[in-house]
Amino acid sequence: MKHREITKRYSDLVKRANQANGRKEIVGLLKKAAKLKSKIEINN
């Protein structure tokens, strides 16, 4: 995956987490976003 794709997916997950209703849904989305953020930091 390219850096731009990872960044786009990360921002999409954060937006979805902001609009989510349930706690489990929010936590799941934030965990996925955290994994992508670690990939971004490793590639830099």
C-alpha cells in the first residue's frame, strides 16, 4: 500500500469513528485507525 492510500484510509476511519453511535463500533474503528497510523509512522 502506498503512503497516500494509507493516509486516506486512516482519515476515513477517523471520520467514521466520529459519526459512530455505539461504543464497540467506535473502539473497533479506532483500533483499525491506530494500526494504519503505525504503518504511516514506520514508512516515514
